Amino acid sequence: MIRNALLSGLSIALSVVTPTVAAQSAHVHGEGRVNIAIDGDRIYMALEFPGADIVGFEHEVRSSDEKAAVVSAIAQLGDPMQLLRFEADADCEVRTADAAIEGEHEEHEGEEHAEHDQHEDEEAHGTFVAEYEVECADIGALGFIEFTYFSLFNNAQSLDIVLIDGNGQRRTAIDRANPVLRLKE
């Protein structure tokens, strides 16, 4: 209950404080979004990834192989320790983790969706979402979070990150070539 309230608060704060992040389309192939709030010894994360990055397609499941790919991806996303590496000295462990796929309908228009010529004008797109709560015994020792996520999902290219912590809010990006989010400057 507290976690959901904090994540909801994080979402509201991010949409008010950084309207460009809220207005940005989640449907950019290769680019996921991560919102992180560090409060005391807890790290709250809300992640969103295009289906093409995770399973290689965005349409509704059409075969048993596609269904297996989705089930496997949700299991991987549901285990943050497969996707993230926290600095060992911080002694972090997962308190809660949830992952799912959400469908959305979009109109494909303009240059943003030129690569979707093979799609019909209106088709379901799968967006994978995950929420994590991680507790660290020594949050002060946490200087970085490495996103090993890139080694699991070959189509993932970058992550747009908004971080809120005791130092305020900042927006940054990491990518396949540089998968480490530095928490201390």
C-alpha cells in the first residue's frame, strides 16, 4: 500500500515537474523509461519498455512461441536482480517486484511510425512495465546501479531515466555501451 502510494506520488511528481518526460511517447523502439525515487534506505523504480525491445514484437500473441516469449520476459522483468546490479557494499535486496505487459491502441501517423508500414492503421502495442522496491542496508555506499538489462534484451538500446533523491531531481540517459547510472557525481 505504501509502495503504491509512493510510486503514484512519483508518477504525479514526474508529470508535473518534467512535462517533457510525461509527454514523451513510450513507443520509441529501442528506448525504455525508468523512474527512480530514493527515499531513506529504499529505492523505488517504475520501468516501461516497448514490447519490440523485450520480445521482438508488439502485436497480440499469435503463437505458442510468442506466448512463451512473453511469459519468459515477464519472469525476467519480475526478478530485478537479473536486470540490475547494485554496488555490493550497499547490501541491497528486493522487497517487492511486479512485472506485466500492457496493451495500448495507437494510430500510426507521420514520421514517428514510418517503420510500422507493415502494421495496420490501428493495432495493439505491448508495453512491458515493472515496479520494484529495493532496500539497502547501507544506502550511503550505493554509488551506482548497473543495468544488466541490456545483456538480456538485444533490441534494447537506451534508457531515459528520471531520478529523484535527496539531491533533488535529474534526468539522464544510459545506453547499451554505457549501462551504468552513477548516483554520486
